[in-house]
Amino acid sequence: MIDQETIGLLLKGVNNVTWQSLFMIGVSFVLMYLAIVKDYEPLLLLPIAAGCMLANLPLSPMIAEDGMLTVLYNMGITNEMFPLLIFVGIGALTDFGPLLENPRLVLLGAAGQFGIFLTLIFALLLGFTPPEAASIGIIGAIDGPTSIYVSGILAPHLLGPITVAAYSYMSLVPIILPPVVKLLTTKKERMIRMPYSSRKISRRTRILFPIVVTVLVGTLVPFATPLIGMLMLGNLMKESGAVERLTKASAAEIANTVTLFLGLAIGSTMVGKEFLKPDTLFILILGLAAFAVDGAAGVLFAKLLNWISGGKVNPIIGAAGISAFPMAARVVQRIAQEDDFENFLLMHAMGANAAGQVASVVAGGVLLALMGAGG
Amino acid sequence: MENLAWGFQMTVLGMGLVFALLGLLWALLTVVLILDKEPKAPVSEQETHAEAERIAAVADDAVGAQVPEPATVNGMQADLVAAILIATMKHKLTLRRQAAPIMRTYWPGSQLFASRWVAAGRTRQNYTWQPRGK
């Protein structure tokens, strides 16, 4: 006969089901739906959803002391290795040519970081502590690895919701940006055509760019060295053409493997008891605000440049001064063509977008420096 | 309130530093480009647009750059399929219009006379292969 103790052991899983874990499993289904059906950032959202589901199953051994998800978290999130490895891949896939053709666009990238700091103030108003507020603000960098890197140092307990917000909203850039741009610009402004004067960028300049940026940013903001160093390493490998195998591996195999590990590890932090708090909801709302403020600040700054240049800058390219490369540039091009089908702004927008990529890393480093953390 | 003052201080300092750093980067890049002495040449907007599309296509593979896929029909983009469909229909209409004077005596829909095609069909319907009287 089976005794009471055996029955208890057999039903241990069922007895340990909580409403929080059931809710979080439901959240993981929503994330899976977004990744599989809606195609929103599937590379990251699907592993996050899987990690979330596995971590919330009753008595999940995967988040026990030596569980696989715990090992992955300790292996690459605690020491910030995963986001940095992803940065090598991003660098290997990014062409900074559009920025080099028109270096003044780098200022649009700076303006596009305003959302970080305004969101930080909003978070403080909602009662978050300064390190938590800074971590929430970094969602405004619109750069997944930077968000993970900075929040992993400043507020690791908020890593789950911050990462989910950063990556989910990143795929919503085509929905978030257009209303902001249209609200802040007139049709006449959106129809401004910007001339191209193609400057041929030599291989020498392309190779010098990552080196100059790394030395400059690394010297002035040492806290940004890991981020900018890895991003520029990937770019240097690409532009030098000397290590094609490493470039391809960084952009494909390494990035894919790390993305899987990163997603699972992030998902494992979304355990019901810690995740289901009003703070999570606030973070999601603040993240959305950060994205909108970034776009708005970029457009307003571009309007200023337009005024200074005597009407030669289309203000909507300011909205591309964020890190979502090249999605933001494509969105800007689409908005421009809605009013004037023959208005080609893509290259200018790509320049601003590449600047946003560099600026978000710089802003992340500046934030860490001001908080006196990292390094 | 103290936190809020700290927040404003962070905003001013942070944005100031970001602008200062990137301004410095702008200056450095300008110097590098001047020293590089590569010539500038006017290019058409279409050429530049195509080049930008090529750069964007490469970066699309990066994690975090995935754009929701547009609707497809048998692996082709839905708007492309729609464009091909409209072009085919238009082409068919044009061909029909061009062929009308040769193929028909009267425009389709005319009640006056049957077209050659209809007349031939009726003749074929009236013809029987059965020998008469059997």
C-alpha cells in the first residue's frame, strides 16, 4: 500500500503551485505569443519566455543552487559577460559609414539620450531609490545590452522587468515613434529634403574610427570602457577585414549562443514572488515614457539644428538618434515618405541612428560614473 | 525632495557630459576626415538610399534589431504580391483592349451580333456527331 508520505511526495509539485507562479506562466505564454505569432524580438523574447516558464514551475530545480538557469545567470549576468559578448556581435554588424559621412549627426545621438535622465526623475518621484531609478532610466538608452549591463550593476533585482521592457518596447519602435514625430513637426518640416554629398570613407578612416572612439570614451569615461570597447572591437574586426572568421563567428554563432543563454538567464529572474509587484508595472510604464521622451528630445534638438542651419535639416531625423539600429532610421524614412514619396532621408537617419548607438553606450557609462558604480 | 534635487543634478550633469563627449568625438572625427582628404562627390538620392538599405540589411541580423515580419504569401511579401497581381491584371486588360479589333467585330457585351468566338461555340453545340436518323 502507498502510505501518506509517498502520496505527499508524489503530489509535492501540485501542492506547491501558487497563484503567482500560475500568473507568471501565463505571462510566459504571452511572451511566447509575441515572439512566435507577432514576431516581436523572437530571438530574445522566446528564450526569456522559456526561462520564465521553467523558473515558475513548482519547485523548479532549474533555479536551485546548482540548477542550469542559476548557473547561466552566475556565468554571464552577474559578471556582465553576456551583454558584452552581444555587443561584439552588434559591432561586427554595424556600419558607421553614414555617421562618418556626416559627423555632426553625432549630436542627434546625444539628444536622443534625454529620456534616460527624465525617466530617472519620474522614477524618483514614484519612490524608487537612486540606483533603482538610474537602472529604470537606462531603458531610455533603447539598447538591450546596455540596459542589462547597467541595471545588472545598479539594481540586479530589477533586471527581469527592465530587460523585458527594453526589448519589448524596442520592437514597438515603429509604433511608438510616428505619433511622437507627427505631434512635434509640421507637414512642411517633414517634407524638407536634405541633400547628399557623398564623402568617400577610406578604409583607413573606418579602421581608425573604432580605435579613436574606444580611446576617447575609455579615457574620459572609464565606466563605459567594457561597453564601448566590445562594441568597437566588433567593428574593428569587421572594418579591418583581417579576421573574417572571427567577425562572422561574433555576429552569428557567438551572438546566437549568448542570446539563448542571456534570454534563459533573464527569464529565470522573473519568479512570481519577486516579479509581481506594483514596481514592475511602474517600470513598464516608465520604460514606455523613456522611449517616447527620447524620440521627442531628438526631434526637438533636430528642430533647433534646422533653425540654426536655416531650414536645411529635416527635424524628423532627430527621432532616429536612438540606439535601435537600423529600425529607427527605417521608421523615419517611412514617415518622410508618407508626406513626400520622393524624399530620401534614410542615409541621414542612419547616421543619426549610428550616433545613437554610440551615444547610448556613452550615456550608460556616464550614468555608472555619476552613480560611482561599475568599472 | 532631496532625491528629486539629486535627479535634476544628475540630468544636467549627465546630459552635459554626454553632449560634451560626443561633441569632442565630432571634432576628432572631423579632424580625421580632413586629414584623410577623401574627395566629396555629389550623388543621387536614389543611389544613397540604396546604399543605406544595404547597410541596414546587414544590421538587421543583430539581436535586438528584429523588425516584425511583414505579411507574406507563399514566401513573398504581401505588398509585392499585390503589386504583381495589379500589374498582371492591368497587362491582361491592355492585351485584351489591343486584341479587341482583331478578335471581335463588336465589343464584348454587344447584343447586336454574336462575337466570332460565341458564334463558333454555338455552331459546335449545334453540330452532332450522331448520324441523322439513328
